[in-house]
Amino acid sequence: MDLESKIVHIGINSDEKTGAISTPIYNTASFAHPALGKSTGFDYTRSKNPTRQVAEDGLALLENGSDGFAFSSGMAAATAVLMLYKPGDHIILTDDCYGGTYRLFSQIFINYGISFSIADTSSQQSVMSAIKENTKAIFIETPTNPMMKITDIASLAAICQKRGIQLIVDNTFLTPYFQRPIELGADIVLHSGTKYLAGHNDLLCGIVVTREKTIGEKIRFIQNATGNILSPSDSWLLIRGLKTLGLRMEKHNENAKKIAYWLNGQPHIEHVYYPGLEDHPGREIHNKQASGCGGIISFAVDNPDLVPRILSSVKFIQFAESLGGVESLITFPSCQTHTDIPEEIRHKLGITDKLLRLSVGIENYQDIISDLEQALE
């Protein structure tokens, strides 16, 4: 079955007794046992719930993994993944990552004896230099947030496999519709499902998909033990959002490419960061491992005074954090999403007081351009 059809058919007839096309919401904490020592397969919603299972199995299918897990937020999903590791373990983190991920490493897990180093994972030399004897995992984004740097997943996976290192890929920006890291050798894929998977700026959720059952069982234990799960109602919202993932990603991609080219020709725009542009570093690698470029564009203006003017002038585009919804949003990474990353690192990467990040929605692209045009005047 084609991926587009798999997406639409998530959860269809999941209730065999009724034949319901839409997955029912099982709003129950407990399930009755048929008899002593017997179970329907569902005992307590923290451990397993039919609605959540449909969402989890659906994402595992789309990512081509063994097991899927739905959490209450993207950071909850990342937390569960990091709980796989022990005091004394070392993890390499891509240098250009979401600020919340950096915060999780630098202010939470470091207190539990897990050390980390940052590296430019778009460079194999940088990765090799960062590997230590106690390195247990490499955690990447590709494209990265917000500088859109590209990592060669297959090449990095080969390095990891030779050294017994696990490769974790945050696939939030592209979703399994455009990129499937497990097929390229990754061990764990995670998402802030709040973004493109749910797709409507109305739901917080996080997703973990594992390559092998052995890792999946460990994540399952962590999820059950900590109780960090997605509720049945939110699981249903996620399933409903997923139904249009293919349509939405195509429109995000189509709009973003047009807007990136338009921005690239504007006099007050210093640089545009988008994998769909011919001069984007890593574009060849990106095209090899992904079938689309997504809907995120970062761009630097030529004068920092333009930033507050643009943010206060946009009318159609919303000045708000987050990304991946049907509505276009614009944000200022250095003062919002990436404030927890030290200033020295931010500036080295290019996350300066001139950089803005645009999450391109599915509106008519000309309306988005018109709003940017009047804000730049």
C-alpha cells in the first residue's frame, strides 16, 4: 500500500465489533477482566489504551519501525529516550538543535551523570572527533532547528553501527511523509507530534518510534513506569490530524519553496536557509535521503532593527512560537525558542539578533508573501 493510503487508513475498522470508520475514544482508566488470570489485552490506560495504540501503531507503520509510543509532549518523548542511558554514559548532540532539547541535556540529565558534547553532525570529522569510549548515542536533527543544516543519516548510522552507538533522529521537521530515518539505519526516531503530525496547533504530543523490539520494550517500560502518556482524547486528535498529513506536507513544501525563492531576492534579506534552494549546503545529501524539504524557512535580515518591525507589522502571519500547523507562524529564535543555548554557541551557528524562523502554513502562498512584503517595507 502506498504511503499516502497508509496515512489515510490509520485506525480504520480498529473496532472490529462495530466496524467504526473513525477510531473510538476509549475514555476509561480501567478495563474489566474476563476472569481471574485473564485479560482482554487492556488492563489500565497508563499501560495500554485502544485509542492510543492505534496512534502508536500507525506512527510505527509510517516510520517503518517496530514499536511506536505516544507521549504528552515532544519533550516528554525526548525525556523517555534519554532515560535509556545511565550515569557515566556520554551522548553527542547536534550543535544546532531546538533550545528545549539542549536544556534537557544541559540542565536536567547532566545532574544524573549523563555527559554530552555538541558537534557539527553535518561533518563526519566533527562527529569522529567527539566520539569517546563511553559514547552511547548520537542525537541529531536533520534539517536542524533553526539553521537547516543537513546530516547524512545513512553515513552516520554506519559509523554508529561499527561502534555500538545508537543513533537518535528528531524527525519533526519532515515527518515520515518526507523522511524515514529508520530505513536509513537510525535506531530511534522521535517527533514533537505537536507540530506537523497533529498539524493544527491544537494538541501537545510527542512520538517515539524504535527500530528494534529490544529498544521498544525498554521505552515501553519507561513509559509505563513514569506514566507519561497521551490521553485517549488527545490520541484521537492525533489520529484525525494524521489523516491529512500527506496533503498538508505537500502544501507546506510547495508554499515554502516559492516563499524561499521570493525571500532570496529581497533587498533587506541577507540570507535564506532552506534545503530547497540550489545553494543550500547539504542539499545533495538532503535530496538523497528525503523526498521533500518541508515548510520551515529561516532567514536573516540585514539590520537587527528590522526584526521588531517585522514582528509587529505582520498581520496575516502570526507572531507565535511553535511550527508545523496549518497557519503560518513567525518567531525570533534567539529570544524565544533557543534562549537556553549559550549566546556564544548561538552566534557561532548564526542564531543572531537578525535571524527569524518562518513556519509556512497551507494558506495561499501569495497572501503570505504579501504580508512579508508589507512588513519589510
